[in-house]
Amino acid sequence: MIRLDGKVALITGGAHGHGEAASLLFSAAGATVVVADVDDAAGNDVASRAGSRFAHLDVTSPDSWDSVVDMMVTDFGRIDVLYNSAGIIAWHTMTETPLAVWERIIAVNQTGPFLGMCAVAPVMKRQRSGSIINTSSVGGLGGSSACYAYGATKWALRGMTRGAAQELGPFNVRVNAILPGTIRSRMIDGMDLDAMAAGIPLRRVGEPLEVAKLALWLASDESAYASGADFLLDGGSRA
């Protein structure tokens, strides 16, 4: 198993889905993990199972980011990994998307990772090491008419990842993006997963743990020369 011994990791959206799976996996791999989420009850439960710590984090709030980062630096002295896993979706076409919904999805999916990268960058630059992992999507590779705002944020996050990789690379800080396809999660609750699987070459939807395993590799020193890249995890659906 890839190890994260001695590393300190902050995982947003850590109470559910990919974030929950990563919180448990990173902890098992030896990392000191901070599970960050707005869902205090679920976040505390995940932290308890992972043997880690929970921190309330509203990813849309600069003050909330500063509070969590300051706590981690005070208590652990460093931050080695930021995994921006928090995200939301709304199923509206462009012309059906209310402005409030558009602004909320932009705030969580795009502004959230921006604030997070800005918050941890000074720490990682001082350390001259770090790995930032952003969660984009296959929706960031093509048109997303059914979830227009969501797709827009995932396209944006790919560009943000590359720009951050250019800026932070000289400080030995790597920034990469994971692009999951159809993954079993709350985002697709109630949908026909068998019908979805029929259109995927591997004939199944993905599992949160499979996304977490890719994040584990990107968080580790095993991926030391990977930066500014998209890592597609979609069962072959874009083949």
C-alpha cells in the first residue's frame, strides 16, 4: 500500500463520498488527517472512524479557511496535502438555471478550491513541498447541458489547476486534478445506475474508494513528478 507516513492532509467534503473514502484511506496509510465539512455530525463520525480530527469548514468563506489552516499549522506544524473534494450539483440547463443556483455552485465548486489553494499556498511554499488535488469531472471535458453550472465549474477548475501548478511548481508544490466519471454517490441517488453502466465500457459505475485511491497516489511521493495534469477516472466512458 502507498504510504503517507508523516504527512498532514486536509480533505474538504470529507463527510461524504470521495472525501469520506479518502479520509479513511489516507488515515490508514499513515497520514494525519483533518476531515473538513459543513456537515458536523457526519464529519465527526468519519473522523471518529478514521482516528482523525474533524474541522467545520465552509469552503466559500475565506475566514473559515483561515481558521482551519491556522489550527493545522499551530497543532501539526505543516500541511502536506490539500484534497479539494467538496462539491455540489444542480440539474438545470443553461436557460433553466436560476441566478441563485448558478452563484451557489460557483461559490462551492470553483471559489472554494480557489480559496483553499490560496490559504495553503504560503504554508506549502515555506515548506517547499506539498500536493494539492482538485476534483474536476468528465463534465469538464465536454458539454454539460443537463447540469450546466456544474459543468462550467469543472471546466474552470482544470484551468485553475494548471495555473496554480505553474505558480507553485518552483516551490516543489504540485497541483493536479482528478476527473471522475459516473461514481456511486449522493449526486446520482435515485438514478438508474444500470442504465448508466450500460454506456460505460467497463459496464459499471465507479466507487468512491476508487477515486480515493487515485487521490492517495497523487498525495504521495510516488507521484513526485506529476503536476498540472488531469487524471481521468471514468471506466473508459471518454474513450
